Amino acid sequence: RALRASVGVFLALFIINVVLSIGATELFGRYAPEYFGNPALSSYSLFRVFTVEGWYEIPDLIAERAGPFVALMARLYFIFAVMVGGILGLSMANAVFVDEMTVDNNEDLETKLDTLLDEVRKLRAELEARDD
């Protein structure tokens, strides 16, 4: 159930990854072909950026190989990628997954609480009937 709820978030992350990887291939492919030589390689590199593991190494490498304007654009591009894909996207996926996992427990508790409330109402009705 939690996986079904997370599909939309994972699909959105996949689409963001594809769009950013195509852009990165066009923008940075000539400066860092080992990371952005083709869209598939770019997609893997951006997935690494989304996991926030060593994300700063890639724009620093591009900055070393390119001029100051491209270096600035690369840093801004990857800051955006980390914020959208890494921090917001993966956090959202985790939040949806955890929320759906806890909903199962909440439904059981709500059912038990409803049963308990019904029993309390019946007892009150019986007590009121005896008093009359």
C-alpha cells in the first residue's frame, strides 16, 4: 500500500531526473563528458546528485574546466537539482511512504476505538433504562 502511494512521487522524481539530465547533457557534456556524455550517463550522475552524495564535486569539476560564467551556471544548476531532487523529492517520497505505513496502524486503532465507544453507549443506555 505504501509503495502504491509512493508511485506518484517516484514518477515525478523520474521525470525531473530525465528533464535535468537532458539539460545537463546539453549544457555540461563538453566540460565533463565522463558525467554528462550522453543522457543515460547524465541521468545516473543526476541520480547521484539527488542522493546528495558528493554532489559538489561535479560542479567543481565543471568550474575547473570551463569559464567563470559556465562555472556559476553549473553551481546554480546543481544547487537547484539538489534542492528539488535531493531534499524536496526524496524527503517527499520518504514522507509519503512513512505516512502510508502508519495509516494501517491508525485504521486498526480507529476500529477498536469505535467498538469501545459503541460498548460505552450501550452501557449508558442500559444504566439509564435501569434508573427509569
